[in-house]
Amino acid sequence: MSDNNKKHAVKYCVHCGATVDIDQTYCPRCGKLVLKMKSEKIDLIEESTPLKVKKTVSRKCPGCGSIITSTILEQCPICNAKLEKLTKDQKLSASQVPQKSSGFIFSDKKLIPEQKLILKKDTWNLKEGISVFGNSLMAYITIRLLIIMLLTGISGDVNIFTILLSHVPEIIFGVYPLWYIYSKKHSFTKLGSRSSKKWIALAFIIGMISSVILFEINFLSDIFIDFMYNSGITFGIDLPGEIALQNQIIRNAGLLWGIILIIFMTISTISSEIVFRGVLHNSLKKHFENNIIGRATVIILVALVYSVLNLVFFLPISVFFFLSYFLTSILLGIIFELNNNIYNTILAGTFYNIVLVILILFF
């Protein structure tokens, strides 16, 4: 074989039929892996006589420039950017031409099943869910930092307005997942929303029973805090005094402000459950086996994420409530898993908040 023939030696991508130089490992059009065969087994083809291949539909990613030949993906498997929608003629053309597909996409330096990257309207895939959770968390952090700076600039005194304002980050927390589902025209069943009368009635019963358990967890938390104070572990904080002061402020504010506080706490509960149960919990379930061990693992992981985030955001007071955070999230994860209905956990938190504020106001 002459040197001139070596320069013009080519092979063809088995996925899209594009011309690939003999020394290239990945297809320049679709980005998929092209097997490198031994040179003595390759039949060299002149560039002037290209192999006839079937026409395929391809799209260029606006984010990273990758060429995507899949007709079912809505986002780039490399950078997750939204792809241009196929026209009816392109879809028809693709359906009429049989295309051989390996069922795998080369992403993040490894081959992964194509089905894992498809956005479904009623369920999360793991990558999609983690991305939505991360964006929600960034919005939460941003709003909390802005409120901290605002309160620092105004006054250090605690009043009913600062108590209400402290719930705003939690209220904002669940906005992005709702906007994401609405903007993509997906179904809210992705969040575990079962809103028929039967499911709401069942959630009402489960919520009431669970709220009693939440008060038991609160009681255990009080015992734990007393133990830490009796052991001399206070971190320089008069926590019982601060709790008593906050309760007195709510009591002095009156019934109307108490109702407004209940509304704020209820929206905060809904928002938090959307993110932790509706998004994170449901997304992690896709990564674990659908059995008792897999479900328990998901519940514990979500509880750890919830506890650690609260620990970081509310230091040093959060140290005293870490056990309460963890046990509360474990309970909410269990009642969510009973029938995968997010209204179970929302109503449990709502009943708890209503009774708690009533106790503060009148007892």
C-alpha cells in the first residue's frame, strides 16, 4: 500500500454513515464511538467512491455543537441543552428510513442507555431531577442571602415581620420545579400529585396521624436540647430564651398575624415537599431497586440532604435541631412511600403548623 493511499484511507460511522478518517476514534458528525479495527482487516476505500448510506435526520446542539441523530431526545446528552424541535417532515422522513441504533449515547466519557436521557412527562429521570433540585437550591440560597443582608441593614430586633420574612426562602424554594413542569408541558404527577377525592381523603387521614408523630418528634427534640444544656453544650446561645421570646412575639401580634403566619408556614411546607419529596425523592428512586432496601436508602439519603442543608443554613442553632430535622424527614419519606402521594406529607406538615401556632397563641 502506498503512502498516498494511506492518507486517503477512510471508514464510515455505523450509526449515521458519516465519513471518518482512519485515525479517528469518534464520529465527527454524531459523536459516537467508532471501533478502531486492525489495519490489515480494513478494506480501504477511495474518497472518490464513497459508500452509499441512508439519509438520517440530525440536529446540532446549540450549547456544545454536538451533532445529535436521535429523533426522540429533547435535550443534548452532552451538555443537557434544549435541542431544536423536529418538523413534521423531518419526523416523517426519519420514520420512513429504518435506522440502526445501538440504543446507547456517548455522554460524559461513557456509554449510557439512550432511554435514561429521554424526558418523560410523568416521571423524572435522575439527571433531570438532580438538575431541577440544584436550580431550586440555588434560588433558595440567593433569596436567603438577600434577606440576611436586608435584615442586617434594617435592625437586629426580632418582630412578627422578621419571623414572616424568614419563611420567604422556603416559599421560593418550590417555584422552579413548578415553572419547569409548566414550561415543558409536563404532568404534575411527576411530583407525586394524586388529587382525586379518594387520594385526598386518604392523605387527610394519613396527614392527621402523622402530625401527631411530628409532635412526638418535637418532644424528643426538646429532651435532646435539655440534655445538651444540662451537659454544658450551649455554643453561647440562650436557645430556650430565644424560643420563648419568639413565641411571645407571635402571641402579642394577635390572631390576624397568627393566621398570616399559618399561611406562610403552609406555603413553606408545600414548597419544601415539592423539592424534597416531589423532585429529589422521586428522582433518586430511579437509581435504586424498587424494593424495601432501595426505598429505605432513598428515604435516608433525602433525610441526610435535608438535615445537612438545614444544619449549614441555620448554624449554630441548627446543631440543636439536627436530630429533629433527620427524624422529621425520615417520617415524611415513609408516609410519602405509602402510596407515592405528596399530599400525605403536605397535609401532615400543615396540620402540625396549625396546631403549633394555636398552642402558641392561646396556651
